[in-house]
Amino acid sequence: MNEITLKVKLEFTELIKLRFNLAYRSPSIILISIIGLGMLLVVVFHLFGVKIRDNDDFPTYQTTFSFLSFIVIPISIFLSTRQDLISNKFISQNIQYLFSDNHFTITGETFNMQNSWTDLNKIVEYKKWFLLYTSKTQAIIIPKDRFENITTLKKFRDLIKNLDDLK
């Protein structure tokens, strides 16, 4: 039986990088950013005297949308991440994971859980992370740099690839 043990304590900078990475992979956020960039160009052209529209009114709508897409969205991601670290004790604790062929155990400072691999909705691997989704919006976050070496990382990768029960 393969068993892999990891110790993880997520830091704010790690979590904020992950949240931004996930947000800006979303098609809706990408679309909003592209539209916001276009509207920002309209504002910049207006400020430099280049006429894009027939009237000379200040492009208030374009300024507002650009502000929302480039200021409000990143600030809301930042603030929600900070709030999650403060309020969600699961995220901010020292956590030990024990992964085996049939199940995985999560032991934190104030909790202990044992889960079957079939309890997961999906597992996603990113460049620096594994996300083990327990629901559509909740995931167990495993940074790849917490594996003691490449061999252990490969064992974990092989373990999750061999899970036939996940969809």
C-alpha cells in the first residue's frame, strides 16, 4: 500500500496567488478584462483628444467599467482571500495529510477527518498545486512544493491517476 504524508500550512501569499490564478482562468473574468481594456483605451484616447465617438462628453460609462474590471475585481479577490484566512480555520491551520490507496486522512490542529477518494468531485492539477474538490466550489489545496521530493510527487500523481471511481 502506498502512503504519502504531507504537512501543509497555507500562507496568505500562496493563497492569493492561487485565487488570482483561478479567477483569471475563468472565461467570464477574461471577457470582463478584455472589455475593460477596450473601454480603458476609449478613455485614454479621449484624454489625448482622439475622437472615437461623435460627442465630446467624457466617457463615464467606459471609465466606470474599466474601474470595476481592473480595481474592484482584484480588490474583492484580495479581501475575500484575507477574510477566508481569518474566518476559515481549516485553511489557516497546520494540516497533515495522509494519502493511501483507499482513503485519505486530514489532521489539523482542531480536527481529524478520514475521507474516501470517492467523496471527491474531481481532482485538478495545476503547475504549482493540486486541488481536491470536495464540492463544486470547495477544494483541498495541496501545494506541490510540500512534497519532500520528486519521487513522492510522482507517487501522488500515480495514486490519483489510478483512481477509477472519480468522474
